Amino acid sequence: MNQVFTAGQYMGFVFAQIANWLFLYLIITKNTMKIGTYRYLMISYAIFSIVYSIIEVISLPLYIQCHLALSYDMFGNIQIRWSEWIGVFLVFLIMAFSILTMIIFGIKIFTKMKGASFLSPKTKDLNRQLFRALVFQSIIPIVLMILPVSILFTFPMFSLGIGKYANIPCLSAALYPGIEASVNIFIIRDFRRILMCTKRSRTFHLSTTAYSGVQRLSA
């Protein structure tokens, strides 16, 4: 099973390098949208993911740990190790704080966008695309990192063994950088069109003016 996880980590590295270098190329050379300084934040995301995937494939992390939330005394009675429970509670508190932060600021951004009636339709459409990208950037780490780690720490607290499947968070962490970059490419319309070699559809709005003329004939 460890060979499967190792192969998945190598595949995640290749996937992350291809996706993030492509994402970086599209941001720098094919940026047809007026996204302003937000492009620098997107560049930092891509560079961080590239470096992260390199470090991850060099280290190839595996989960090897003894986590004793419950133990037994010499008479077979269960003893709760409160230090372990407090440590797990602090881990959950950190994860809950990060999720709550994303939810609060996501609501603030959505409310601000909804009330921005002075923006042009093109700017509103661009903001909606970037907002969807941010939403997926928040959901992906929750599904691939926070949720598996939560299961990893919760099961031993109830004497439920995970065994070799404890390395699933390591595999999902390897897949995360490539998935995040791919989602951004396909959500942002201009990047998706460039990648799929599709042309932008042009819509022409014709305005017609009706008028009535009165001709007077003079004899």
C-alpha cells in the first residue's frame, strides 16, 4: 500500500508542476482581463504551489505516529489521556478558526459585490469569476486536507484504527497544488478559452432610431 501512496505522490508532483507552470504562463503572458493587482496574488499562489510540490516530493511524507487518546491500566480499566484530548481539541480549534475566517470574509466579499451597482457589467462578470475561484480555493483544502486530518485525529479517540489508510492525507496533500491550479484555469473564462482554443464570441448591439418625417408638397 505504501508503494501506491508513493506513486500517487510522484503523480501529484508531475500534475502540480504542469498545472501551476501553465497557470503562471497564462497569468503573465495571456492576461486579457483587467484584474489589476490581483494577478500578483495569483502569481504568488502558483509559485508557492510549485515550491510546495517540490518540497513534498523530496520529503515524501508518511504518517508514522502513536496516538494514544485512550489507554488501559493493569486492571483493564480505560484511562483517558487528557493531554492528548487537549492537543486534538487545539488542532480542531485551529482548523475551525481557518474555516470560520473563510466563511466570514466570503460573505463580506459577496455582500460587497452584490451592492456594487456602480460597476460595469464586464467588471461584475470578472468579479464573479474571481469570487468563484476563491470559493473553490477555500473548498479544496477543506476536502483534501482539513477533513482527512480531522478523521485521522478523531478515530483513535474512540479506539477506531485506521492503519495504512492514515497516509491518505499525505496523498491528498500531494494532489492539492495541481487541483487548485486546474480549477482556477477552468473557472476563469479567458484562461479556459485559451486552453481549449476557443474564440470569444462577439455580440453586436445595434440601435435603431425611428423617426417620422412630414413632407409638405407645395403647389
